[in-house]
Amino acid sequence: MKTNMKSKVVEQMKDSNQSGLVDMDEAISHLKTTRPTFYRWLRSGKLKGMKVGRQWRFYKEELDRFLKGEGPRIELSSSPEPLLKSISDKLAELGVKGWNTAADGEKLKSIVQGMISLGDSMRASDIHISPHPVAGDLMANHVLLRYRVDGVLRTVSEFDVRLLQPVIDEFKSMAKCDLHERQHPQDGRIIVKVDTGRKTLDLRVCFLPSTIGETVTIRILDSNAVKLDIDSLYFTQKNLDNIHKALNLPNGMIIVAGPTGSGKTTVLYAFLRSFEKRNCLKIISIEDPVEYLLEKTVQVGVNVHAGVTFSKATRAALRSDPDVIMHTEIRDREQLQLLQNSTLTGHITLSTIHADSAAAAIRRLIDIAGEPWITSDTIKLLLSLRLIRILCPHCAKPDEPSQETIERAASMARAGGLDWSSLPHVYKKAAGCPKCAMLGFRGRRGVVETLMVTPEISSLIRNNASQENIQRAAIEQGMTTMVADAIRRFAGGETTFDEVLRVTR
Ligand SMILES: [Zn+2]
């Protein structure tokens, strides 16, 4: 058996020699390079080889292409045309010009560039490429190309699973990742030009092997998102007044509550930018991870492996004469206690917490801290937030909601402290046009509630009051709930009732 195998390899090697294949030593001397450099080229995909038995073999022709500065030739076992066509049709539908399919042999580059351009023109936050079983046929797999737009995932194309690895390898080589690593997750970064070179995108790429093949997720970082200031978030005047009042206090804790992807970080950065504008505050933010760079804030990235934890960084921050300390998220008691103690010693502290409402966030703080008094003495403002999709202003059509919908909306508004009769009552529904990628919605705005901790609320906290009692007291004091704020956008023709239910359920 063993001899058989050996002779087979020898046979193959004989064949190889005839077909212009050389071994690694010959290839290295042909390229006049060193072994480590050669391995680097191989790992990065600049150079393509094949394994014959255990030995690497290289086509002389490929080595010559490399010497001439040309990329490796990629043999596609399935035609890329259908995928290329579906991407270019979609781009044409959205009116994207200047995206040309590259020359033959560069089809893969066209596909990948098209996928990225599509993400940009759809205003997507993420591009997802992953293999899945075909419905009804567990033996067959296909690949889904999906985009997350305004928080909702949409399938844009499906393609032949045989194209998956070449597409992934193209992304890996752009992200300077190891092409031969297919068993472990990898992360990379791609800086790429779109819109005929007028726009530069910053992409974070994550490769994650699944049981039926590798997947890639591309996050498109939108640097405009962090340029937001509080006044451009479309909050109501009452909410803005509360926020400005809290930001101008000499000390105290401000907490932003919401689930993942609710826009908490955007609001937190907007708060930091507002502190930056005052030009007289030392701001230290401890982040996990640092995603956007701020102008006048000392940003520290948490790195548990290197021993930089929230706690350790905060202790060092406190010795660095700060006025403002921010943590991206409160996760445990030690971290919360550090922030609360910093607040008691005269600092402004900011953070986020996973909670469904402002009142729920207060309960979470009391529960994490293990005692109510320190929360009552430190917390000044809680803001709870969701992002709601806004109807595309270019194509939304007038709508007449049913009586049942109107009644439900009215009762949701009243329960949330909003005067239903004061609203404009212009209703609209989604249509679809190229400006909104045919989705009917374009962009998102925050729906919020701001809970100011008045002496009355503070004493409720000290007495360990329930979430319901805190919520009731806040509404009596004039808080409009997040649900009611969403209803306000519905009755103003900015969004639909279904969208209100989707984000506030
Ligand atoms: Zn539209």
C-alpha cells in the first residue's frame, strides 16, 4: 500500500517535471529570494503553488508572471458570469456609474469591487458572504450575499458554492490575511476606493470558518457617524434640554441604555464631542475596542491579554488628572464601583448598559452595585435609545392607517406621556426608488427617552423602588417614553406603525 502511494507520488512528480513544474528550492533560486520572503509571498497569495504529495510545486509560467508583477492566474471551476451580472444589474438599478467590469481574468476583482460598491451605494453597515444548505436539498450548498441596511439584513444575490473560496481568497489577499489558513478565524482591514476613486472606505473584515465552509463579514466603517453632534440627532427639544443640562453639571454619571446596535456608541461619542468643544476638560475614554479616533480625548483600548482591563486602565486614568472618564460599557460590579467612586470624587462619568428602558437601566445599576445608595448619589441622567428607519423622502406616499392602528397608536402615546392630539397626523407609507435602493426607507433616527434624576427619583432609588414605580414617577415628571417618541415619528409621517412595533417590541 505504502509503496503504491510512493510510486504514485513519484509518477506525479515525473508528470510535473514534464508540465513545467519546479520544486520549492528551484522556485526560490528562480525568483532570487530567501526562504522566509518566499513563504511570505506564498501565505499572502501573491504567489500560487500546488501540493503534490507533501511537496510544494510551482509552475514556471506562474513564477515568470510573478517576476513581471502580475498576480497569480485563478482558475474558476464555475462561471462567474451569473454573479457578475446580478451585481452589475443591481448597481445599474441604483444608478451607480463608473463601475466597469475589468478585463477577462480579472473577473474576481470585478466581483469583489462590485460587492463593495454595492455596499456603499446601499448605505450598508455590513456585507455578509456565507454558505448555506439549499432549502429542501441538504446535500447541496449555495452562497448568500447579504447586506445589512439600516439594521435590517437583506439577501441581494445567491451564487455557486464553487465561487466561494476564490471570493474569500480575494478578500483575504486584500486584507493581507493568510490565504492558507482556513481552520481558524482571521481579522483584517481593507482601505479601498469606490465611486470612481472619489470616496475611500475603511473596511474591517472577519473570516469565520463554519461547518460547511468559510464565511466573511465586511463591516463598512462610516466615519460620518461619529461626526454627529447632539443637536443633529433629531431629538425633541425637551430631550435636548435634559441632555445639555446633564452635560453641564460639574460631576455626575450619565448612562446610555439600549441593546446592541441601538446607536448607544454614536450618542456616547456625541457626548464626548460636546465635552471636547468646551476646550477646558481632560477627557479619558476606555474602550473595548477603540473604533473611531477623537480629536481631544485620550483613548485607551482594553486589551485583556496584555493586562489592560477596564479596572486597571481606570485606576491609571484617575492618576492622570481627568475631568471626564468614559467606559464603552458597564459589565461588572468592580467596573461600576470604580466609575461610581470616580463620580463621588468629583468627576463626570459616562457609560452604556444593556437595558430596555431608562427605568430598567436604573434597576440594573442598583443590582450590579449591590446597594441602592451609591446609584442614587451618582446617577444624573439616563438616556434610552433605539434607531428607527425613516421613510425615504423621495418616494414615500400618503397613507391612511386603519382605525385600529390609530387607536393603538393613541393609547401607546398617552401611556408614554405624549399628548396625542398635539401631533400633526400626517401618515405616509413606503414605496421604493433608486435613492433608497428600492427599500422605501432611507437612514435612521434615534427614538429616545431621557430620565433626569430629580431629588424625587433619587429618593425612589435610595428606597430600592421597583422599575415600574421609577417609570411612573418619571412620566409624572414629564418624561416621554421611547415608545411614545416613536409614535411621534409615526404621526409625523417619518416612519410606519410596523416600524414602530419592530424597534420598540
Ligand atoms: Zn426612495
